[in-house]
Amino acid sequence: MGAILDVTEMLKTPVGATIGLAVAAVGYFFVKWVFAETPEDKA
């Protein structure tokens, strides 16, 4: 529980918010890459 509170406090700072957005963007593109259709899927 303490770790969650630390993360939420970090996200309130400008640097923490920037890091949070970067981590969210990396996660989004990773999931998009994992679930992308390959040419074999379309055949």
C-alpha cells in the first residue's frame, strides 16, 4: 500500500507526471505491437 501512495505522490510533481506519461505511452505502444495483425493472420 505504501508503494501506491509513493507513486501517487510522485505523479503530482512535474517530473513525476512526465515519467508517468512516458511509461503509459510505452505501455500503450507495447500492447498495440503485441496485438498487431501479421500478414499470416490475414491469410
